[in-house]
Amino acid sequence: MSCLIQITIIVKHLTAICIMLLSFFCAKNVVAQVLSRPVNDTNYYKTYPGGITARFYLSQKYTAFTLQDKGAKDLKYWPNTTLNMGVGATYHNFSLNLAYGFGFLNQDKGKGDTRYLDLQGHFYKPKWVIDFYGQLYKGYHLEPKDFAASHPDGYYRPDASVNLFGLSAYRVFNSSRFSYRAAIIQNEWQKKSAGTFLAGAEAYYGIMNADSGWVPAILAKEYAKRDITKINYFSIGPGIGYAYTAVAFKHLFLTGSLTGNLNVSYTTETTKDNKKQNKFSLNPVTRFRVAAGCNSDSWNVSVNWIADRLPFKGSASGGDYLLQTGNYRFIIAKRLMPGPKLKKHLRLADKVFKE
């Protein structure tokens, strides 16, 4: 009997210990979940949970390619892209924008157009900013217009193409006080000046192709890269940066963001006779974002510019390459609160996109 009593006492103690341990770990887990939740300081910026941000905007994208050769003038190839007009909306952390280059906005385009598909995605989580690029461009003009051509429209290359794919992710360390969303996607309101350090990494892959060579025949004698028709490029590396929003009178804002990476690049150059040359190199890569405008509880009127500068080295003697890509925007945005009927239809979106 005494043995049974002792066993009962031991079981009770073990049960008590298990309950204490379970309570400790559960409490720790709950605290961790609470602490990991993105909580913003409302003195610095305001969020609008459940709100919809509707926007009208004008936008123009570009992806340019420059061939740099020592002792010769840079060959700068720029696309002839359209100025697009569109509408869009943001709900939680998801945005959808639709735009088109209407004729009345692009009456002077004329002959020598660029055919392109430019998919740029910029995702602004409270603690992360993620970017991806999928760009297909064909048809470039050599700048300045009178360089290597007497025609006033400049030297047009319908065979020249640039395909660029990229992905990057950066951690926003002061997410409780600094909001990218307020400046770029208009669904928050930065009421007080704040900044943040950034750290992350990025990777790019590009293919630059010109059937008859990137150097025009009339200039061939001046360039060591005269026979190169195709360049394959891969680049990857870590980076750091800083972003800051200056606010005046609670409503006027100016945002600047700059990241710098030291990327390892691998380049393959192909000549007209199909000879290949490879090159490993280290290159500084930069991305900046700037935005300015007026923000309030209901409206946002602003402009922004996101741009990347991607230099890399070639194996042929005497020069390097440079890719530049970006997007200009003018936005008028209005914040709306959905009614009861619309909220019912948004329940699935709440589960998928809510923070």
C-alpha cells in the first residue's frame, strides 16, 4: 500500500513538472509570436488595416545598355519606351496595377520603336523589401542621336536586344518607425522623419545580343570590342544601405534610399566567329529609390523613381559594360474603407495577404 502511495506521489510530481514545463514553453512561444509581430510606432507612421488604396498614375520604364571602351566614346544604347497611364489598387501587402501607353501620350514616338515586356515587382513588407525583374527589350537607339549617324532620329538598331532577370531582398531594421509603403505604394502615412539601415543580397542574369555586333561598322576601328555580338552576364552578392524619410508639417515628405553591393560577376563574350571569352570580376552595384509628395489620412500625391546601376567587366581588352534599369512614376492615390458587402468578398484575400 505504501508503495502505491509513493508511486501516486511521484506521478503527481511528474505531472506538476510537465505542466510547469509546458506552461513555460507555451508562454515563451506566445511571447515570441507577439514580439515577432510587426508593430509600428504610431507617432512616426500610421497604417490603415483593412483599407484599400486606389491610384491613378503615369509611368515610364527603361532598361539601357552601355559599352565602355578605353580611349573611345561610350556607346550608350537606350530604348524608346512609352509613357503609360494606368490605375491600380493595394490591399494589405498585395498591389495590382494595369497601364497602357495610349497614343495621345506618345505622339512623337514614330519609327524605330522598342518592343518590350518589362515586369518589375517591388514588395514592401514591414521588415523586408523584395524586388524582382523580368525584362525583355528589343530595338535600341544609340545616344546621342547624332553619334555614328547623320539621320536626325539617330542610329537605330532593330536587332539589338537586352534581357535582364533579377531578384533582391533587404532587411529593414527600423521597421517600427520607417515606412517604405508610405513613400512608394501610398497605403501608409509617414508623419514624422525617420530612417533605417538595410542589409541583404541580390542576383542578376542578363543576355545582351546584337546580330551585327554592338559596335557600328562606321566606328569599328576605334573599339577593341568591335567583333562582340553577344554578352551573357551573371552577378550575385551581399549589400548594405540606408533609407530616410524627411517630413515637414506632417504632410510633405522626401524619401531617399540607397543600397550598395559588392557583386561577383561572371561574363561570357561571344564574337562574330563564335569565339567565347570568360571573365570573373568584382563590381559595385547600386540601387536607389527617391520619392516626394504630399500625404494625408485620405490622399497621396507623389512622384517616385526606382533605379539600378549594374556595371560589370568584359574579357576583351580595354573596357567594361553597364546596365541601367528603372521606373518613373507620378501618382494620385485615395485610401478607401470597404463596406460590409465588399468585406465579405475580401475574406479570402484577408487570409492570403494579411500580415
